[in-house]
Amino acid sequence: EDQVTQSPEALRLQEGESSSLNCSYTVSGLRGLFWYRQDPGKGPEFLFTLYSAGEEKEKERLKATLTKKESFLHITAPKPEDSATYLCAVQEAYGGATNKLIFGTGTLLAVQP
Amino acid sequence: DTEVTQTPKHLVMGMTNKKSLKCEQHMGHRAMYWYKQKAKKPPELMFVYSYEKLSINESVPSRFSPECPNSSLLNLHLHALQPEDSALYLCASSAQGFYGYTFGSGTRLTVV
């Protein structure tokens, strides 16, 4: 069965203090790895999709990377507005074009001014 | 339109009530999903619809009944729920194949 593990569970940073979040996964065949941001009481907001090892994507202060067994979300010089829960998810094929996203437990990021 | 719209945003219902959650998208996506999320937990898949047909049911109790009347609409009918069913219910949609999901803002359900 596919598994997704995120670490750390919670991370507190000072504004401007760069760091990385980890997502390790075991899947029979990776169809895609996704990063989402979720604010309290809201739905997850799509950030990145990664499909193959070595792939990298960037958006403002965020950069996602992918290896064969894990993905990292690097946060450079974070601001308080980056505070949120960051969710990693892997896509599992079910049959035909049907698939499902399996989420990790998330990392709760708090950036203090 | 790149949004998934869920209504209502909040719902309080008694254990004997019948209510429905509604989800709508106009992105031409042919796959739609219901997820349940408890506090401080990740979203858990409940149902998957592909081309308006139910393709995955993750062993969800029958007190939850999904319906996909057309390619833009997804409903979740609720009946005789338990207090432990209180959660954030999220709807999502995606293009067919291996693409990311677009999530709605969710319905916060409280069962009393």
C-alpha cells in the first residue's frame, strides 16, 4: 500500500530563516507528487506537481524538488504570510484514468515576525 | 472559471436530520471527489466519480450517499449522522488522467 510520511510535524521559523520540509513516499509506481498549502478551515490550495526524479519547480519563496524516494519543499526567507499547513500527496492509479490522491499528515509551519 | 464552489459553508444538523452538501465546477473536469477532514488530520478520500459514474467508494457508511447529476455537479446526501461525523467536507475536481486536484473551500459540518 502506498504511504506518505511528512516531517517535521510542526516547524517554527523566524522571518527570513530558510528551511526545508520533507515528504518521503513508497508507491508502486509514482504518477505524480503534489504539494498543497492549507490555511485553517479552508480547502487545500495547489502549489506544485512533480512527476519524475530530478524535477524541480519554483514559485516565489517556495521550491519543490523530487528524488526517487522523497520530495523537499524549500522555503527561502519566509514571511509570516507563509504560515500554513503544507500537505504532500501522491497519486495512486486505480484503474483506467481513475486515480486518487493519498495525503501525508502535513507540516504545520509558523513564521514569526 | 477555475473554482470549485461548495455550499453551504457551515451546516449544523441533528442526528435525525437529512441534509445535502453541494459542489459545483465549470472547468470541464470529468473527475470529482469527496474528501473528509478531521481537525489536525489530512484529507481522507470518501468517493470518486469519473464521467458521472461512481468509481471509488472507500468503504464509507451508507449514511453518506453521493450523487453526480451531471458533469458539473456533485452532491453528498447525509442522513442519520453521528457526532463523530463532524468534520470539514471537501469537494475536488480534476481533469482525467494524472493531474492535480482543485479543491473547494469545504463545508464545516457539525452533528449535534
